[in-house]
Amino acid sequence: HTGPVAVAKGLVPLCRRPTPPSRAAASTVAVAAFIASSAAGVTGGRRAQRPSNIGFSSLEVLMEDEHVLVINKPAGLLSQSASRGDDCLVKRARHHLAQGNDPFVGLVHRLDRDVTGVCILAKTKLAARWLSRQFASRTVRKEYVGIVRRWSSEGVRLLRNTMEVDEGGQAHEADPESPGAQAAALECRSIGSGPSGASALLVRLHTGRRHQIRYQLATAESALLGDRRYGSGCRDGSRKWIQRPALHAWRLRFAHPAEPHSVCE
């Protein structure tokens, strides 16, 4: 399940002898992480007009025009600051767009701090309203790549839960009649696995709830590698490769705010 690109990048060692289970699991994690981190992209829309230099205060721009800014968000970065002085995606976007003025940056959806991948920002209020309506009506297609310790299902599996998130940010199963209860649904399928059983999953969200993928995979007894909150954290053997939830926002499909509202993916 490696492929020539992963080997060329040095992520998977070439071995002629059988690979021990622990090393096989690590290889699976490395390959899936590489696929996830390198596959984020946007097609069908206007490409970035300026180069992206990765650094503390810079952004990796996937697409940019006068209406939207699409970013490959790094791990460890908040989407929006929780307190004054926090580094966050919105602050970096303002820095990226600033040309002697105070640019508008509309955050129309969020990724958890330790989740990487595609995130759309609006550059005008009109674009923000257009995109927000799409997310609210669930017409934006959202796909993620996640890595789990085990996955036994064949084909596409649909997960449904009724969940709520408490004041401490922890998701729980909820009574459908309770005030904070929210229906959560996603579908997922395996796109590769190793001899140890570690699997890379393609996850498509039907709803967008806080911690939804992390919580629902954990309730299905397939928590993400590296997830300290809902799984076993680094005790699952992934410490060498990843020390955060192994989850990447791989693809977004949305209608562009400007006429003729072409599909971007």
C-alpha cells in the first residue's frame, strides 16, 4: 500500500525481509499522512495569484481571487483566536491580505486546532454570506482522510449518533430530546491498510458538529491515531509519527460566490 511517491519521499524504507508488525503500522501511518498532507488542493476555480512561503506567520495558499482565500491549515493553529494575542488562521489571513488597510476576513467554517487541511475564508461580506448559507444548508461536500488503529468494515459504512459537547469541549452521546442534542452523521470507507490493521479512512461528513469525526470514530471503536481526548493518544504506538489526531481535511466542494457560481473542488 505504499506506492512509488511515498518511497521517493523517504517515508517508507525499502526492505527485502518481512516487516515487523510495529514497523508496518508506522509505515501505514507515514504513507497515509503523506497522502493526506500532499493531496489537499482546489481545482475548477481561480488559482493562487501570489506565491506561498510557509513560515510562522505565513499561509499555504491553495486558491485566491477577489472573493475567497483557500488555505491548507497547518496543525497547531487555531481557526480563530480564543484570547487576545493568540496566533490564528484569521490573523495570518489578515496579514497575508494587508496592503496598508484593514482587510475583511470572514471565517465561514472551522477546523480543530490540531486538524490540518483545506479551509475557506471569505474576502468580502457578500462572499461570507454566500458561503455561510452553503455550509448551513449542507451543500458543501466535506471529505477528510483519517488514520485509525483498526477498521473491519467492508465498503462504505454510515455512522449516526446523537451528540452534544459540554462546556469543557468534550463530546458525549445525548438523549435526542435534550436541549443541546444534535444529530451527527458521516460515511467512511477504508482506502488502505497495513499488516498490523492500521487503516487510512476516507470520511465524508453529512453534518458538521464540533469533534464529530473524532467522536464518531471513537464510538465505533476505531479512534484516530494520536487522539488523546477520544482515543488512546500516543499509547497506540504512533508517537514516532504523529502526536495529534491523525485527521486531515482533504477536499471541499463548493459553489463560488461570484457569477456564474462555478463549482470549486
